[in-house]
Amino acid sequence: MTEAQSQFEGGGYEIAITMGDPAGIGPEIVCRALAAMSPAERGRSLAVGDPAIYRRAAEMIEAELEFVPLEMATPGDGRVAVAEVAAEGEVPDGRIGAAAGDLAFRCVKRAVELVQTGRARVIVTAPLNKAALHAAGHHYDGHTGMLAALTGAPSSFMLLASERLSTLHVSTHVSLRGAIERVTERRIAETVAAGHAHLVSMGIEAPRIAVAGLNPHCGEGGIFGDEDERIIAPAVRALCRRGFDVQGPISADTVFYRASRGEFDLVVAQYHDQGHIPVKLIAFDTTVNVSLGLPVQRTSVDHGTAFDIAWQGRADATNLGAAIAYARRLAGGGGS
């Protein structure tokens, strides 16, 4: 028995990689990532999507990849096992379309089923397009909300992980007005607890967590808003009493700088752009999107479908490679 076969028998494929929106760069970057793997690594990886689309992408980038149905796969022989999800309808290159959005959704749904049945351990997702998803009748705010709905999870959290700076978000894909309304003591406490648990599972024994303020200068004593004093500060005090090493609120114009210099292991951001901008500025190509609080584990690229360069052989798979590496750590027991 080969090493890959032994690991497969020990608990399914390590990762199930979805193709994302097939009109975008997803199929290409998945093929690039698969081509860069050793035969043993490919044997521990499962692709989810339409084999014909994968073959077209592999041919475009001149990658010598052989795709075989999941039921016929032999882990470790260098070929790529595919859990087939066929396209239904025309999928024009580089364009938003319902058929593409529906295929992207069904790939994620199939990946969830694979994890729930023990065929795979961690999901890795290539990018999808929200407009295409909605055009197909799947009204989710993105992968994280979709996965929560598919698994019946009451809530979920978006972690952006990079070597120098990691952020976890109180809210993500909602309007700025809606984000302010979601800043509650309970949600902040849940976010910190989820981040703490994940960092401990990744080997950080005593995570140092900072909570960013909502308003400029944390409200400047109520001059610029009272949410920091009225909601965030009491939440942080309560978390400290529970034993968490947490500080805040700390003004958002300094907390990310301090974290990037090693003072904190994680920053809890109050809304999407507050947390995304600093991480992407520091580590745009290597930041990994990780879903926390779900009964399945999932990592993802932190970029979009790039329709402008789709199916031109120009896409860079560096970010997907980082997501795959993080997923393999999770599959090995390092993270939840």
C-alpha cells in the first residue's frame, strides 16, 4: 500500500477542492494547483466539478493531468479523482450567468456532502460570483453564508489568516448600516471565542486577541458615537473575566499596525472592510479565507473570479496554493 493509499484509508481525502464559478479563473487555478502537487499530494486531493471543464483548463495551461471519476480513483497513482458535478446549460467564458452560478453552488453542496459522509476532511473553495449565484436563484452572501445554510449552522465567522496579520469579523457581507447594527455584546463574545478556539487548535496556547473599535478613535469619549463605550468595552471586560487574553476596543487606525508587528495573534474587526483592507494590503497573494463556527472545515482563496482574465491562461494560483496548505494543516488535526 502506498503512503497516499494509507492516508486515504485513514479517513478519506484530505481536501475536496471546488472549481468555483466555471466562467471565471477557478478551473484554471485548480488545475495549476493540482499540477504543482506531487503524485502523493494529488492522491490526497479530490476535485469537485465538471470533468470536461477541468480537462479544458488543463489543456489550456498544458498541464498533464488525468481526471478520473471518484469511484474509479486509486489514491497515489498521480491521477486526479473527480466528484462529478456536471454543468447544466451554456457557460460563456468571463461572463456572469445563471448556469455558472448554479454549477458553483452545486459544487459546494457536493463538497459538503463529501465531508459529511467522511469521503473528505476539509473543503477548499475556488472563487464564485455572487451575481451569478443570485441569477441562479441561490441567494447567499457568499461561501460562508451558503455553508452555514447547507450545514444548518446557526452562525459562522470569516477569518482572514496570513503570516503577519489575521482578522476575524463580527460581520461581513452586509451594508455598513447593517454592520453597525450587528455590533452587539453577544456577537463580539461569540467572535472572540471562535477565534480563540481556532488559534488554540492551531497550536497557539494562549492567543492574544485585540478587538478593534467601531468609531474613529473609539468614539473619542462619545463625541463620535457611543458604541465603543456602551457595547464593545463591556463585552471585552466580560471576556477578560472569562479568562480570555483580550484587549479593546483599540482604535482601528493603530490596532492592525500593532498586530502586524507581533503584539497580537488576532484582531477582531467590526465589519468587512475594516478587517479586509489591512490584511490584503500586507498579504494579498497569501491570505487565506477560513470559515469558523461550522460543522465542516473550509478554506478559500481571498480573491474573486477575475472574469477579465478568465480562460486566457494568465491566472495565478499562489493564493489557492496557500488555501490548500492551510487546509492540509486542518486535515491533519491542526485547527477547527
